[in-house]
Amino acid sequence: MLNEESRRKIRELKLNELIDILDDQDGRPDVYAQMSFDDRLSLVLDELYHRTNSNRAKRLIKGAKLRYPTADINTLILEPRGLSKNRMLALSSESYFMDARNIIINGYAGAGKTFLACAIAKEACRRLHKARYIRLPMLLEEFNLATHTGSGISKLIKRYSSYHLLIVDEWLVEIPSEVEVKYLLEIFEVRYDLHPTVFCTQYKQAEWHPRLGGGVMADAIMDRIVHNADTVDLGRVNMRALLTRKSD
């Protein structure tokens, strides 16, 4: 049993859960008393690792600011949209982070683009990757506010460039100005070949270039997004209408 001095030292190390695990073992002598020190230590470390990572994942999910925090890659409705379980698991696998592959989720309004993106981000958080969801209008609003105040633009670029997974929802729902396009290029330039980005959009790739201004910067953004991307086409199935009919 731990003495008070040991408990104090463990708390100073911010390992309070270790105390709970050891107390649990002490309270169940029928299970643990006959075990060797090495076996008990192994169980303690396994449980501490699980709890620490579980709590960290929860913090990462909360910090991702997901629009649909209940979205889950394991419970997605697949058949009406021609999606497969294997592909959904592949899209959320560790290989996407290793290869820094982008994901483009295309579909009409109500097709479930945002929900799928949030499910992918949630799985990334479970793997202890730092993710962030943001709508393009809000991303540009933050930039314009920083422009008017004359500070903070470099911090914004650094912040959105550093997320292990970035979800940009409502991609090109608004046509960005030339300075906004330059800002987006700065973010995607840093993220290119380093971290994956998920784009949720109603627009086909052929429509992107003119909506990005049609110039050299549009070429550069397209190259950094499309060159290393997988596309998921959710088509015309309106998931909101489908779920409403099922609940009736």
C-alpha cells in the first residue's frame, strides 16, 4: 500500500491516475496478491497507458471543434451512398498521415460531407493526432480580422499549418479575394507533403480554378491540393431527408 509520501510525489508528477490504479489493486488481493511484482507492474503500466491516451484523445476531440462530435467512422450509414466499410477505414488509417494524403469529399447539400469529415477527424484524434474543423468563411473571417488589426496573420498561418489533420468545410462556397487566395496558398504550401487536409465541397474540381481567381496562385493551390488527394463522391443522396424518413 502506498504511503502518504509516495502519494505526494506521484501527485507532483501529475500521475494521479496511477494512485487510483494502485489502490484498485490493493483493494482486490484475491486477484493481485499472488502475482509477481513484474506482472503487477505490467498491468499497472497497461492501464495507465490506456487511461492517459483515452483522456488525451477526449481532449483532442474537444479541441478539434467538430461540428458533429458524435460522428463515428464505425457507425456511418454506407449503402445508400455506395460507400464501403473498408474504404472508410482506409480513409482514417495511419497511412494518410504518413503519406500526407488529402481527402476531397464532394456532394450536394445534405449528402453528409461534414459528418463524414468529422468522423475521420474523430478517428484521427483517437490515434492522438491533433485535428481541427473550420468552415472556409470563418477561416477567411479570421484572416480579414487579423488584416484590419495589423497583426496575427503569421500566427494564423502557423496555427492552421501545424494541425495534423485540418478539415476545411464549405470549401469555395464563397469566392475568396486575391489577398485571401494568397493567404490560403500560404497555409496549403506549408501543409503540402507534411499534413493531410480534408476538403468538403459542393463544387467539382473543374470549378475550383475559376473560383480561386484563375491565375498563378489558383494553379499553385490546385497543385498542392489535388496532386496528392483521394476523392469521395457522395452524390445526390440527401442524408438529412433519408434520416428524417427513417425516424417517422
